[in-house]
Amino acid sequence: MTQEPEASRDAQSHAVPGVRDTLPPSTSRPSVAAADDTAGLVSVLYYAQHSASQAVRFANEARAAHDEELALFLEESLRECESRIARAKRLLAARLSQVSPASDVYASPAGDLLRRGG
């Protein structure tokens, strides 16, 4: 019987099924890691914009129902979303300006990140 290295057992004992490994991405694949980070940022931006539009809708409904306290809360939530949207846009612009146009990583029509020639 072979004995599994202790570090390997330790890492497996803390693994959560269905959750991506939280260890830093491999330095041998920086363009894939950068693309993954960018996709995450785009996702956060998308959901922040969706949350902002929902906050507007619900604030209007609260105001129509004469619930000023709820309307004010939702408007505050909207301002927080707008701040998050602006910051995400700045981060995204900065990261996209650092991406090489000749990157060997691209997204398939299904959204999977693939390497050219691989």
C-alpha cells in the first residue's frame, strides 16, 4: 500500500466539491489566468448593472406604495451599485489595455477559454 503525501491529503481534506481551487493560478499559464480574472470582472459588472436596474424598479414601486423608508434604502443600494459599476469599468479598462491583441487564448462560442493551436 502506497502512502499519500501529507500535503496532498491536507489539500484534499479542505476541498469543497464544485468550488474552484483557491490556490493562485499557475504562472506557466498567465494569459488563461488573466482571461479568467477578466471574465470574473465582467460577470461582477453584469450583475451590478442588473442589481442597479432592479433597485430602480423596486424603489419606484416602493414610492408608489408610499413606503418612503424602503424607497430610500433602495436608492442607497442603487448608489452603491453605481459606484461598484464605475469601479468595475475602470478595472476592466485597465486590464484590457494590458492584454496583448495576439493572445493565444480565446473564448469558444460556448464561453470556454481555449488556447490557439492546442
